[in-house]
Amino acid sequence: MDTSRFQVVNIVKSHIGQEHNEEAWTLLAMLSGYITIKNVTFAVDYFEQHCQNTTEVGSYTLLQVLKVLSNSMKHVPADRAEDLHHQLVIPLSSFSVGTELISSMMDTVTLLTYTLHGDDIETDQKAVEKWVAPILKACDEHLKEVLFLRTDTLDAAGEERLYRYLFTMGEAAMLCPHKVNKRMFLMLQSLIFHQQGQEKDDSLLTVPSTQTQCSQPTTITFTPTIRLKALSVVTLGKMCLQHEEQAKRIIPALSRLLSPSTHPAIKNNILFTLTDMCVRYATLVDPLMDQVTACLRDPHPQVHRTALTLLISLLQEDYLKLKGSFFYRILQCLTEKDEEMREMVIFYITERLLKRFPKILCQHFIECIFHYNCYEEHETYNRFTQSNLEKEVFSLAGSEHSHERHIIYHFMLDHMPDDQRFMTTQRLCQDVLGAVVDGRIKLNKSSMPMLEDTLTILRSDEIKLASLKSRPEDTDQPTDQAEQAAMAGMVIKKTIISQVSGIW
């Protein structure tokens, strides 16, 4: 078996530098994740020869080389390790490597640092700090010069260079968080909250201006592009992962940028950043979930998709709880036009949520009718705290949204067992129809759609008990005593349900 693996690797290696060079490295990168490539000198040689010439071999190919090196780091020859370390650090320190390679290159050089300095955590950290600290300092100095001292506009090359510094700062900050100073936080916030030609929002600008005791100004001397602002959000988030005090101030400010006026690229990155923050600081992000879940109705498709994907991921990992209006906003995604997004919601509800909370659809069914019809005159139902904007974007009230409401109702009923459907029928009669008769729900323009929904549900096929819909000829005849007993119990149960449901 080992011989055959060795032969496969050798065959693939023979294509390096040939017509299918990129494909060879791609396959080697995949193989190195599953099998041990002990003789990795060929990868060291290739990287040293081509790391400064990405235009010739392509960034993608070098990325695959880095994967091979990372997966085979323990087998890098000792006499080549120091030189390889140097070759990796040079492009990072000179900021000459593209952003598509920075993260992988930093991961590789970090692993190599650990290999060179043994297994002692303290020694390893000092060794990493030795090459990361100068990089962070260079980022700090470059940003200070560009943001606060430069008076002319950045050309394309200057913006690309600044972009690399910003990206590298985020990666380096996670390796040496204690080397991040307050001015770095200030500068990134100045980029994110910069508003040209508009009256500045003091509620946002108080965040960066209270962060630091340094004497740097709180305004920058040039207008950052959307691309720079979006990256600054990600970099700031990475820096906050190990700085809780900064995170406490920055997280609320970022959530306020999740507004319709903010560019989709910035909102998208804020969602990713707040997701990381939720994993690290769940209690800080939790109060802001209304702003995050509001992105489920964002007019831009990519923001909408990102919000749904990240929220379901957090729910499945148990970093979020379905409370308040959050549950109903997730259910509302069952009406998505995009089939892939709709299937994602269905999978989460049926394969995750209902397995943990089998009665959740039954328990919230009546609330759905009040909530989706935006009926707020009941003393118990639909008492969530929502902004006017949230009410507007999530509203399913009115005849124009009747089809969407019933998609949700039918899905919920379809995934209830008979006992829950029976209970739902009872509560519909008691909490809606009975409340109308008693005068607790007054018949008016706002309550009529809710009453119509209730009557439509009560006559729907979905709410009918499955045990009453099946006929004796549909059931296979029992073959043993246990099956006969089970069938007898089913007949008795059906008879009782038929008699009780007749009362209603």
C-alpha cells in the first residue's frame, strides 16, 4: 500500500514544471492532506525558485505549493528549514505578496517556526513574535502615513499596497495580539466610519475617538474606497478577537452600519465579522441580533444569502438561540424564491430544530398567525419589540402576502404529528375564534385577515389528522401478535379521536 502511494506521488511529481504543472500541484496538495509525503525537498526547491515570480507560475500554483509544505512541515529537511523560513518571511515583510497568498504564507511560516523551535509554547510564541512584530510595526507606520499625513489622493498602485498592509495587519494581529496598539484600532475605525460630503454621525465617531490616548487626529486626509472600507471591517474584527474591551465598543457601532444606506460589500463583511464575534463574545452580539436578522430581508441578494447562511450556521453550532422574533424570521425564509436557500432552511428545521424541540412548531403556530398578520391589539400575542423599519421589511400582512403566510402554515402543519395537530385545532378555536366570540378580538380591518387565515387553516387538508385520513384497506394486514396489538391500539385511538374531534 505504501509503495503504491509512493508511486502515485512520484508520477504526479514528474509533471511539475511541465504542461500540466498547475494540475500536478493541485493534486499533490490534495494528496498531502491524506498521505505522508516524506521527501518534500522538491516543494522547498520549487518555492525558493518561484516565490518571487508569481506572474510566471501564478498565485494559485504557489498556493498549492504552500499547502504541500504545510501538510508536510515535519519532513522539511533540517538544513533547509532556516533558509525556507527566510524565503517565506521576505515577501511578507516587504508586502510584495498578493492578498490571495498572505494568509496561507503566514500559516506556513508559523508552522515552520514551531518546527524549528520545538514544542515549548513560550519559546514558540517568542519565535513567532520575532518575525511578526516588525510586520505589525510596519503596518502601523504605513497606515499612519497614508491616513493622516498624506495630502494627495492614492493611485491604483497605492491603494493596492494599502490593501495588502490592511490584510496583513489582520493576519499578524491574530498571531501576536499583545503587539496591537490603540492607534491601530483608531486608524481602522477612521477608515470604516469616514463619511465624505455628509454630516458625520456622532454616535459612530464617539467610538474611535474614545479608544485611544494617542495624539493622532480622528479624521483621515483622503477618501477611502468601498473596497478599503470593507477590508478594514474584517481586519478590525480580527484584531478585536483578542481584545474584549475594544470589542465591547466596536461591535455596537458595526451593527449600526447594517442599515439600508450602507454598501452591500461593507454589510457583507460586517456579517462575517459579527459571526466571528458571536463565537468569541456571544453575550456582546446577542443584544444586536435584531439588526443582524434584519439582513434576511436585505434588498441585495448577496447580503441576504450571507445573513441566512451565517445565522443557520450559528444556530446549528448553538451559538444563537431562537428567541423573540428571530424564530419567525427564520420561518419566513421558507418563502424564499431561491430554491437552495429554501432547502437550507427546511433542512435546518426538519433535521436539527425539530430533533431537539419536537413541539416547537405547535407551540408557536398561533403566534405565527398574529405575528405575520402584524396584529398588535392582543394582550398576549405578537408583543415583540421591533423597530418600525423591521416591522415594515418583515411584514406579511395584507392579501398580497396571503400565499406566503399559508406556505408557512402548511409547512408547520405538515411537520406536526396528529396529537399536535389536534392541539393546534383546539387552540385555533379557543384563542382566535373563541376570542372573537368573547369580544377579546374585535372584528375590524386589522383582525379580519387573521380570522380569514384561521378559517382557511381549519378547512385545510394539512390540519386533518393523518390517522383519520387512512382507510383500513390502505394498511397491510398484521402478520404476528405484536402487529395485531399495535393495530388494535390504533383503531381504539382513531375511535377516541373521531369522537372528541366531533365535539369541535
